Amino acid sequence: MAKLTLDQMASFTKSRGFVYPSSEIYGGFAAVYDYGHYGILLKKNIESMWFKSMVQDRDDVYALDSGIFMHPLTWKASGHLDSFNDVLIEDKVTHKRFRADHLIEEYFEKKGEKVDMDKKTPEEMSKIIADNKIVSPDGNELTTPRNFNQMIKTNLGVTDGTITDENAVYPRAETCQGIYLDYKAVMDSIRPKLPFGIAQIGKAFRNEIVARQFIFRTREFEQMEMQYFLHPSEMDSKYEEWKQYRHKWFVEFGIPQDKLRFKEHTKLAHYASKAFDLEYNFDILGGFKEVEGIHARGDWDLSQHQKFSGVDLTYFDQVRNEKYLPNIMETSVGLNRLFLMFLDNAYTEEEVNGEKRIVLKLDKRLSPVKISILPLSKKEPLSTIAHEIKNTLRKTYFVEYDETQSIGKRYRRADEIGTPYCITVDFETVNDKKVTIRDRDSMKQDRVDIDKLEEYFKGKFN
């Protein structure tokens, strides 16, 4: 099986209609990407399967879609305005900007050494750079490291366009804050009993100093998060339960167990009691990278919003006869990273009859197009029969109709976007009322009666 580089994957997804560089006709816009027809379909299917697992299949999780903009005090309470920083460093000659921690890590990697840059202050990084005489990739002297806040600042309403601290608002840097702000509204309207979760899918925005690695790290991205509210005594058991639940979901959708691992955080945020990342071994990124975080956040989030808003966010537990601020257990996964993970895992190159075949072996539930309908002729009566089949099956499945070029090239096009089944309407169909169904993975072909097609596909995408 051939392994793609990250640049080759970017080229592949662009040429097949999955992902395009944003604003390409103007030369592109760094770290922002657009999703094409097949990319949107794949994303929607991932979202749907996550939502089904996290909300539809459970009795203890409720859905939410909170706003991208929230009251500015939200970000003061959460700590983002004061401490949501990366450390910026600049080449004094070219003025290229870098994350100081990444530059230092790359320097030591070239020496075959490892260095822990987690939680290092700008002053500590400055000393490491000075002691080791680290320079920029172009060989130039570097500026003094300084904190760079990742929050994007703008304003809303009637202003003169000048952004000040008084009129500033912030597109959300993470989606979970909206859940914390609506926790009381959910409690008052739906009246769930603890423990329960609130789940949502939505965009977040971060002003990354250097955003690289294609869609793995971007300035605009989508998160799928669930915040689980519980009594402090339940944290350990529920935490382990959710870790296994989320791991099982990845395996269920075709990710091999040996390409997944949990990595424990050795240095925790001040509010956390434990934190694990679920990592996937990316071929295109050369190793294990985080795709989902599972965190025990304690009562810090609700206590901060209670303090800054002045609103009582405690919960009265009738069973325990106790009033308390719930603790929060979080699962947070990046949709863009899942998208890249599934493509990385599915991309396959095979030799068939002496020719190379590229195929995306996606789980059938995730495949953008479920069935491709291929008449051997554009003319009557085959085109009429093929369109009738298309119109019948599209009521249930996302189907595609392709009548151009040879049947072999059409099979390859379907393979390359991960379509599980192709239906060929041939010249014998007129007489025997049957079509040939080709399976993407095995390439096995079945001859099936047209009036039995719905029965044939029933349950194949569940």
C-alpha cells in the first residue's frame, strides 16, 4: 500500500472534489480551506454518525447549537483573554513569524534530542534560545519571544470601525463555552437529572501564529463536543466509561485498534484532574497525532461563569439532598481532523490486472456517494432505464449518475471517491431486466433483478 505525503493528499483531495484551498484565484488564504461536493458529503456523514452515537442512541445527552458570538465577559471568565496564548518569535531580517516552542523542538529533533516545551514561559524559551544559539530557519537572529493571544478580535453593532477593549467581541475560540452558558437554560427547560451531557457541532476560530499541516491545523475549524455534567464522586467511573465509548466509535468505523492510542497529559491545566488525548497514527503526518481530547474539568468552568455573571448555577440533587456545582467531563473532537483521519486510513493503492487502482475504502456509512449508476450507452433505452433506477434509489440513498468514458474509467472514478457500489445497465438489461452490481472493495459482481434492487441494498449502509 502506497503512503501519501501531506502535499500529495492535499493534491488528491483537490482533484477529486473534496477540499479546495480557500480564495485560490487570489493566490489563496493561509490555513483556510473550502470543502467541495464530496468533502461536504463526507463531513455530513461523519457529523451524522457522531451525532447518532452521542445523542440519538443515548438517553442522557441533549443537543445544542450555540452562537458563534457570545458576551465578551465569557472569555474573561474562561481565562482566554488573559492566558490563551502561544509564544511568538520573529526572524529579525525576513520578519517571518514562528511559534517559539516549535522552533526549539525542531532544533533539538535535528540533534536527535527531545525537549519538553509544555507550559514553558517566554522567558524560559528565551534562555533556551540564547544558551543554544538557536537561529531562524534562514539562519538569522531571532527576536525576543513574546505571548501572542489566539483570540480573534472584532466588533458588532453601530461603531466607527475602531476596535477597542470596550466594544470588542470575539468569534468563539472553542465551542464548549456556549454549552456552559446555556447549561442553566437546558436545566430550566428540559429538566434533566444529573448526570447528563450537552453536545454540539460548530465552528471555532483561532489566530494561529503558524497554521500548517493542511486541514489538520487551521484558523477556522469545526468541533464536535460533549460536556457531561455530574456529581464529583462519579467523575472517575464516568471518565473511564466515556473513554471506552469514544474509542469503540473509532474502531466501529474502520480505524484499526493498532492505529489508535490514549496519551495521558503529564502536565494538567489548573482546573483539570485528568486529561487524555485519543491519538491516531497518521501515515501522511508521520506518526501519532491528537484527534480527540477527553478531560476531567472539575467545577471550574461553571464556578467562573457563576462568579462573573452573578447567576446561581448550582444544582439541587434530590436523591443526595445536596446542592452543588456539577463537575464537567468533556469529550472534544475536531471534525476536520476526523475527516483527514478517515481519508488517511481509507486511501489505498492496489494493482489490478497489471494496473494501479486508487480506492478510498471508507466505511460504507461514511462514503460520500453510496451508489453510482453507469449505463453502457447514453442512448435509449439504456439511459431511460438507468434514470428510472436513479430516481428510485435516490429516495433512500445519495446516488450519482455517470455516463461518460469507458466503464473501466467510470469504475475508477467511483473507487477514488469511495463509492461502495456501482450499478451497470448493459445491453442485456433490456431483455432480462437485470443489472450488474459491483462491490468496491472485493470488485465482486452480482447480477440482480431491477425490481429487487431496493431489497438488495437494504441494510448495507446501516
